[in-house]
Amino acid sequence: MAMKIVEECINCGACEPECPNQAITAGDDIYLIDPEKCTECVGFNDDYACQAVCPVEACQRDPENEETEEQLVAKALKLHPDDAELKGKFDSGNFPSVFRK
């Protein structure tokens, strides 16, 4: 499930640099998360990086974009095809994931 930023966003920008996939961009009034790039930080963090830094809890799971860990792994590999370290983590099964908490 991709993350989304809701209207409570105060447009502070804290979330944008935390995204390992560059899925977060500034919108007109609030920041936006591209669901095609959001991997829920699978492979990078064991929690949602954007949510961890958001001062107003505007980064939330998007129930309209549900995905399995397997789908998110495939998406991460597609977004980072040259990242040998990430591929090695996935191949070994030893990678951070919100699904493994």
C-alpha cells in the first residue's frame, strides 16, 4: 500500500528528503506522494520514513493503493536497477520492511 499525504500537511518539506525513491514532491498546497514510486520504504527502512519525520501526522497509508511486500520489493528493484546492495538484501531475504515488525 503506498503512502499518501493528507490535507493536514503544513507544507514543511520534512518528508521529501527522507524518501529513498524520490516519490515525494511539492504540490501547490501540500506535498504529494507518487504511488508508482512509493515502496513503503521496503528494503530501506523498517518503518515509513516520511511518517517518522512528519510533525502533523499527514503521511498515512493509502487504502486505495494496497500492495504486498513482494510487489513492493519488485517495485524497489525496478526503481533501483543498479543498486547491487539492495538486490543483495532482497536476494538474501534480509532486508528492512514494515511487514516484518
